[in-house]
Amino acid sequence: MINSRDVEALIQDKLPDAQVTVRDPQGDGEHLEAIVISEAFAGQSKVKQHQMVYGALQAVFDTQVLHALALRTYTPDAWQSAVQSAQ
């Protein structure tokens, strides 16, 4: 089992400028949800953005400590637009 803070730290190690929020909605430490906001995503497709995050977590996926991660990635501008649209 891995906790949300550990996942946040692993992502931030790979993407130091990232704002990362990880939740464990089932409370099992195996199925997490993450929102990652990073300028490093600028100009990258969603697939590439997700690959960047999954690359930071490859070791925990390989050891099956983490089974699933629902992932949403944004550039800071895209995040601001999403927040404004939700209001």
C-alpha cells in the first residue's frame, strides 16, 4: 500500500514545479485519483502529459503497490479555465 503523500512526492520529484493533489477515495491505498498542474505540460498532448506522470510512478506500478490512478493533468492556464468554467 502507498499513501497519497508518497504519490504526490514521487510526482513532484519528476515534475518539481507541479501542484499535485492526490486522493484515496476508496481508502484502500491502491486506487487513487490525482490532479497534476504543471507548466511542463505546455505544448504536450494529454497522452504525453499522462506518460510524464506515469513515468514518475513506474516503480510503484511495477511492484503493484499502486493498482490504479485516475489522472487529470492541466497546464496552469488550462487549470484556471477549468476552475472558472466550474463556477
